[in-house]
Amino acid sequence: MNIKTENKSRKTFFTVLFVFLIGFFVVSTIGVVRFSYISQEPVVRDAYAAPSGENIRPPFSFADLAEKLEPAVVNIRTTKVFSRDSMKGFMSPFMDEFPFDRFFGGDEFFRRFFRDSPEREFKQKSLGSGFIISRDGYIFTNNHVVEKADEIIVKLSNGKEYDAKIIGADAKTDIALIKIKPTNSLPVVQFGDSDKLRVGDWVIAIGNPFGLGHTVTAGIVSAKGRVIGSGPYDNFIQTDASINPGNSGGPLFDLQGKVVGINTAIIARAQGIGFAIPVNIAKEIMADLKTKGKVTRGWFGVSVQEITEDLAKSLKLKDTKGALISDVFEGDPADEAGIKAGDIVVEINNKEIKDTRELLMIVASLPVGERVKVKILRDGKEKNFQVVIAERKEREELASKEGQVKEYFGMTVQGITPEIAEHLGLADTKGVIVSNVKEGSPADDAGVRSEDIVLQVNKVTISSMKDYLKGISKKGAENSCLLLMKRGKMKFFVVIRK
């Protein structure tokens, strides 16, 4: 083989080798890229805790949803008119102390403004929110937004304003139904199902914080079933969607644009904590508010208390579930059925009762006249009773069931039941509580208020209604009486004269 032929063969060999190496490199690179892509895909899938197709990520923007919902949300402003006589509740029953002195250092302006102009009226204005539930102008809001208001103005998102009137209100759940007379058909909200809300679900609040006008905030459901001490039917949705003064009565929406709550309360000095009434509660009482102006609730005729660990041990119970009956009102449904103090309610209509709050909620929701099955524990044995639900009356009427309501000097008092003590946050049931004071009566002139507690009658300590009646009916007490009262943490004496 000559040199020329050998060089040609060598050149061909290296050319082929070079092409082979390039091809191998290209194939290897493609394989690595493909392997990397495939190996990452299952990791992404596995990261999802939700079923395939369920969108658990927040939307890129809430703008479209907010734009759709805002027309059904309204701003509410109210005006309450006070006279000097109506300010009497602010006056101390002793020393004629003016309450603003403690806050304004005895400013003569306030003394002159309230005291030296007895005929003048004073206006208090407040702001809130609401949402339209019918095209002819029915609106849900909070009771505390419109309670005792002399004027209610509703402003729509388009700027139109209407006078509103209260159709119905319920202080116990803090829900009110008001009505305007629109010139055209109105946009309305859709109701959701608050029972289906889960902790972690996204929610949107729309309202009128600080009177700034329509404001949209978003967050998640932080907790459910919160009890914040506002009443016997506490069952709040807790959310970190920003809620501020002025948001009260506004709607809390889910991501389907349906109302799931009514924004109601905040905790002072706390951030990221707001509370909303579940909309299902509003739906349950809507018919009563619309037709009766108030809510009719079921009544069992008992006082109940929580079962503590100590009580459970003493009563030889397995756990603290159920509601312990501390008192049965004579002639009421439970009494007629044969239920006694000391019984423990564990089921109503086959639904387990976990605690006193659940018992109160269930009984309150039962229709008046319905016969229900009640399972109780008595001395460790189960017993079943049939109870016909009655209508729950207000506190003054409830007390009359005990035959203990008496009026002296224009004030009505009653014994303090464990239920009342719990509701008002009292440490014990000693004394009697003032349930009503007639305007212009001797008790009213002496500065006595509803929910004041009478501790002594003519320097004799009283523990019960029996003690009170004995003391106040004594000879010499019919024309003048010295009472030791308690209001909050403050104690004071008052002299009541006919």
C-alpha cells in the first residue's frame, strides 16, 4: 500500500470516528433531558393532596369575582337621637358623678353640653354594611348596626340612597332584616352552605370599613364553631380576611360567589382575627324575621351546666359529654315529661348532645309543639322521655315560670339561675337580678338599671329570691328601702323611696 492510499484510509477512519462520537453525545444528551423531565413529573403529581382536577390554589386575581358581587353589597349609616333623659343610664347612682369626667377630666364643655341644655337632643351616627337578598329590597345586616336607630340610610354601589326600616331583628344572634323601596329590580346575593365550609377554605369579605366605601379583603377560614361570649348561640366562623369597624353586617363569600357568613365581630388589639355568623343561622330565622319581626325558639324548661372532670368523677360518668340539668321549671315541658334536676341529657331525637351549648342550639331550633325523644342518664342508667317543645320566652317571662317575679318600687327582679349566671359571666348565683325598671318609677329615679344585682336589703344579705321577698316585705320597707347593688365589678348603695 502506498503512502497516498494509507493517508486516505486514515482520514476516512477519523472522519467516521468523529461522526460517531458526535452522534453518541447527541443521543446521550437527549436521553438525559428526557429522563430529567419524566422523573420530575410524578413528583409534581404527588405534591397534590386533592383529587385530580380540583383547584386548591388561589385565583390569580379576585377582581372578576369582586366586580360581580359588589353591586349586591350595601353601605348602611344610622342616626340615633338621645335626649338628656335617655342619658340617665350613663349616670352613676351615687354622688351624681358624670361619666365623661373620667375620660375628659371634668371638662366644663361636656357638663354644659349635657346638663345645662336639658331640652336639647343629641345625635349619634354609626356606619355598617349589609347585603341584598331579594330584588324588591330586603337586606340582611347585624342587629347592632340598626338597633334603636331613628334613621337608617342604605347606599347602593351605584350611589343611590334609600330610607330603610327594620322588618325584624334578633339580638341573640345579632341578625337584622331591613327593607328599602327601590325604583328598580336590585342585584341579589346567592346563599351558600356554611356547614360545608372547611378550615383553610378561601373567603372574601366585602364591606364599608371606617366609612371608606366598598372594600374587598380576602383570607381563609381559620376556625369554625368559635364561642366568643357574645350570647347563648355563639357559633362563629373565624377568618383572617381583614374585618374592621364598618364591616359589620357585610357578607363573607366563598370562591363560588355565595354568601357563607355575616361579618360581625373583631377582637380589639388583635390582627388577622375576625368573626362571621354562619349564613345557615340567618337562613333558619329569615322566615320568622320577615313574618313576625322576631324569632320564635323552642323551650325545654330547664337550666343546664357543663359537666366538668370533677363532676364526671363524682357522678361516676365515663366522660364529660352531655348536659347536666341543674334546675327544672315547674309546669314546663321537661317537668311535665318527668325529667328531674341531676339528669344528664345525652341525646335529642337520636342526635348526641356533646355539651350545654349544643343542647341550647338544638332545642332553640325545634318547632314549637313538636314532640321530641330525649335520652337522659339517671344514676348511671339510660331513660327515654317524650317532651313537647314550648315557646321560649324572654328573661322576664322565664322567671315568671318559677313564680318568683315580683315588682317593688317599679323594678322587677328574679332569682339568678345558673343559665343567667353563665350568660352574664357571674361568679355565683347569690342575690337577685333586676330584669326590668319602669321609666319614671322610684327605682328609675334612684338610678337602678336592668341587670343590676341586689346583694342586700336594709343591710341584710340575701342569697335567693326567698331572702329578697322576706326582706323587702318587712314592716317599714314599703315606703323606703336601702339596697346594696352590684353593677359589673362595682358595688354601691341606693335608697329607694316611694
